[in-house]
Amino acid sequence: MNIIRHSPGKVLSGAVEYGNLVFVSGTVPDNPDADIRAQTANILSKIDAVLAAAGTNKSNVLSASIWVTDIRNRDQMNEAWCAWIDPAHPPARATVEAKLADPRWLVEISVIAAK
């Protein structure tokens, strides 16, 4: 099988396709001064674009890993998440509190999707 790397960089690729799976790297916000709800919505729109480039969409997301800098902000993050996911096809998901590379980032999200 071929491996397809989307937006490869020095340290990582934005996404990697292998077989019928798409692995989206940890995605961070473009709006680091916004609140967690807005950061999450921004990240999810970026993930939509990556998934589309790989020939799939959010209805095919199998698993999501979400890192938040303060677990007390999970409800606000979930507001954007719940507005984004396909309610008929919710993925498996883990949400963990973690320190992120940029202290202005409040959330980072990675997903695995089927094609």
C-alpha cells in the first residue's frame, strides 16, 4: 500500500494516509488569543479541510484525541465539538489535560478517520 503524506514538514506531516485510514496530526488554533470555544471551532474547521484533501469527512472520524490546558474548560470546548461532530456518527474520544507548546493554545486535537 502507498503512504501519502499531506503537508509534510521538517518534524511532521499534517496528515498521513495509509490504506483506508487518515491520521491527522495534532492540530492547533490559528487564533491563539481567542477563548477555548473559538479555538476549538477554528481547529475543527482546519481538520475539515485536511479531511477533505484526503477524500473523507468528519462523518468518518473513528477516533479523536483532545488535549486541553485546563480540564475545567472542557464544557466550553465540548460546545464547539458537539456543534461540529456528526451526531449520527460520534467517534471514540479521549480528552486529557496537558501543557501545550504555546502557552496561548488552550486546545489541540488529533483525529483518525476512515476514507
